[in-house]
Amino acid sequence: MRILITGANGQLGREVARQGIQHDLVLAGRDKLDITNTSQVSSFMREVKPDAVIHCAAYTNVDGAESDEDGAFRVNVVGAQNVAAGCLETGGRMVYVSTDYVFDGEKRDVYREFDAVNPQTVYGRTKWQGEEMVRRILGRHYIVRTAWLYGEGNNFVRTMLRLARQQDTLRIVHDQIGTPTSTVELAKAIFQLLESDSYGTYHATCQGQCSWYDFACEIFRQTGKQVKIVPVATGEFPRPAKRPAYSVLDNYMLRMTVGDPMREWQTALKEYIK
């Protein structure tokens, strides 16, 4: 299968490329393909003629998006439109990677794929609008929502380990609940979907749930780091973008269709730390 990976230099793009080595991969980072440029995307797609596109490119600066709505819209919505239109023209399928931020976090129970969305941030809103753009343009799509992602690059795990070398005490938010998800596990689910014709919307996170405080505690437990961690409320760390208080995603549609390959978050973390 010929697969185009956008955002190939990001955490997920790198892992998808690693796991997809048996396929004919076309890796497109920002330096190679400007997804916001309609004519460039169209020409690139006609030249490459991919059987599938795994669309990892996104504007993911959650706080930055609050003061750069046009920039987030161009990448997350116009970019999705361009790639979906390119797939329609060349006959390819598309995986659009989305986020738990499409929900408001007020439910206090796991979110399934068809729960009502209510994004509270520019980032969440533009990712939802990107989803809708893909749905309207392309029938052969997989929209894959994930959360609390970490892989090869800057992420919460590496930040915690760096801070532990610099400070004796860390203050970590305890009242935001979600599911840490390894790019290794997410990439597995993406390829499992690509092997099927089960198009639609999916949630894909590791199993289980925790707070950021719990996540930090587990990181230090598994690495044997001795550091004092103090649980604090979200209000003590004011940020431009509101964070969902509870954004645990249930991989219901995976279980109902191709099967859910994703492991417990603690197990995935252990593999990552190794």
C-alpha cells in the first residue's frame, strides 16, 4: 500500500513511519508539503497518488491557538479540506487524527464516538471543524480521536523527567482526568483500521484513566526517581485555553468493528520508558 504521511516529523508521524516500514511510504513534513496551500496539495497528491493518507499534521499549540485562531483554522480546517479533496481526486482513503478537546469535559463519564461535541477552545473547535470537513468531502475516511499523546519528541513524560533533575518538588494538576496514550499504541490502531473498510469515527486511547498527578507519580515510580509531587488544582495554573476536566475516551467503535489493540496506559508507558 502506498501511504502518504503528513506531519511526518511529529511524534505520531515518526511512529507511524516506523510501524509502516513494510508499506511504500511517502513522508511529508512541513518543509516538503504546505497543507494549507490548496494548489500545492492538489499537485502533490496527483504526483504521489497514495492509496491512503495518514494525516498527522495539525496545529497543536493549544494555548497559542487562542490568540492565533486564523492560523489554527488554516492548518486544522483548510489543511484537512485540501488533503480530503486530494484523496477524493486520486481515489485514496484518509485517516484524520483528532482530539478529546472536541468535548467540553463536563460529562464525568467516558465519551463514546457519538456523544455530542462541545469544544471550549480554538484548538478543539478547529479540530472538530476539520473532522466535519473530512466527513463532507470524503466517504472513505477514518476519523481517529486520541488524547494525552506522547512519543518521540517533547511531551509530558520527558518534561517530568527533565524537571525532576532540576527541582526537588513538583506541583502537578490532580483535577484533570484523561488517558495517557503512547504513539506506539495509536499507530497500531491506525494500521488496523487501514486494513479494513470500516470507515467512520473512532476513539483510540490506551486503557484506563488517571490525573496528570497520577501520571507523574507513575512515571517516577517506573523510573525510580525520588521527587516530591504535590497535587494542585487547575486554577493554580491559569492558562489561555481551558482544559477538559474529564476527557476519558471509550474505544467503543474499535471494539465493535476491527477490535481494540490498545493496552493499559501503565503498560504502554513502561515500554516507552525502556
